[in-house]
Amino acid sequence: MGELETGRGLNQELCLARAADTHWGSHYKSFKNFISMFGSIIDVLDTIVVDARTLEERAKAKGYLSTCQTFEVAFMLHLMRDVLGITNKLNTSSQKKEQDSANAILLVEVIIDWKVQELNARFNEVTTKLLVGVACLNPVDSFSSFDINKILMMVELYPDNFDENIMVTLKNQLETYIVDIRDVDERFSNLQGLVDLSETLVKTKKHLNYPFVFRLVKFALLLPVVTGTVERTFSAMKLIKSELRNRMNDEFMSGCLVPYVERKIFNVISDETIMNTFQDMKTRRGQL
């Protein structure tokens, strides 16, 4: 389409190059590029799952796709990018011929101080309450992180879903809930995460006994999913609303985006059903 200038070494900035064991700068570049290309990577894996030539390729793609969309992977990607970003600056600076030891030590102090200030600005009080509250719901190590007060502090961030009356009921439910699932019901032992917790709550019907606690667990599970969905939607938007289709209105763009993003669902809908639905939307002169 003429949008990309080709030639030797022109398109290597955003690629998933193999990280070298002796060149730590390559690790930083790999993490940074993986985050920048996350939406495209997910789309490619989705395509491989559908169009893979062998069962082995399809199985690998499904495994990678499932792993990439977990909270743990997203957290580690951003954490390692920031950590390696510090070491990358120090590494680049220390390799300069004109750099002396005094300047190198001063650079370490400056970078550490700047990074601490940046983290404090990024993780403000609201964000910290949210992350700590989610961690307290984690069932790993027999609910060792459980703390009612910290969970209630997180709940205060959702006044539309938890009013004052519900807060009182929730506190009572949490007090009974933790004794029940940690000390009484052995079916909740050895759980590996919030997904296992939510499934076990439903299987044991305890989500009916502790509905507000179950609502909290669902909120915690939705956080990484919502973030991933937004990233994939913006990635799809770049493909749908291109230079050739840059004047489409919001309604038409939404109509194109939804089938593209949710194509797994739309692939099982027959063409006849789509045509009949389109025909019934309003009176038309022609019959499809």
C-alpha cells in the first residue's frame, strides 16, 4: 500500500528478537516490544489457533494464548520492563569510554531516586488499595493474605455496587466466610488462584451463601480481562478504520468492530441468519 518504506535494517525496531544470554539490553528490548505489540501478538495467536496446519501448532498456540492473557504475565512484563529499563541505562552509560567511576555512582543514585518517585506517582493511594484488596482475596497458602480491613478499604472504591447497608452485610459475610473455607471446608485447600476459588465457590454452592464476597471475587477476575479486551479492541480499530476507511461514523465502525473482535462467536452464525436479520431490520426494496 506504500505505507512502509522497505530496505535493509529499516523495520527492526519492533520485533521479537531472541534475547541474548550475554547482552542484557536485548532482554529489555524484548520486554518493551512484547508490550507494544501485545494486541498484534494476540491476534496472530488467535489466527494460528483457527488456521494451524497441524494439531501440534494449534495446541502450542492455544497454550501461548492462554498464558499471555493471565494477570501474572501482564504484571511480570511491566515489572521486568521497568527493572531492566534501569539496568539498561546504567549498562549503556558504563560502556562509554569517557565514563568514570564517580559519574557512574552518581548516575545510580539519581536513577534510583527518580524511579522511586515515579513508582510513588504511579501507584497512588487508590491504586494501592485496589491491588492490596485483590491480593487479600487470593486463596494461595491457605488464604494467608486474607485481611478483612484491607478488603473493605478496596470495597469503598465501588460505592455504586456496595452501599452502606451492603458494607455491613459484607463484613459479616467475610467473617463467616474465612472461617468456613479456611478452617472447616477442606475442598478449599490447595487452591492456586482466584479462578480456582470462584469455580470452587460455584461447585460447592457457597456463592449463594456469600453473594457479596462472590461479587468481589468476580470484580478481581474482571480487572485483567477488561484491560486485555480494551487492548485488543484498539488493535482491531487500527485495522478496521484505515486510511481507506477513515470517514466511517461511530455506528458503522461499531458494527464492524464487534464481529471482528468477537469473531469466534460470529464464525458459527450462518450467512442465511445474518441476511435474514439484516432484511428484517427495516423494509427494503430488494430481497436478499
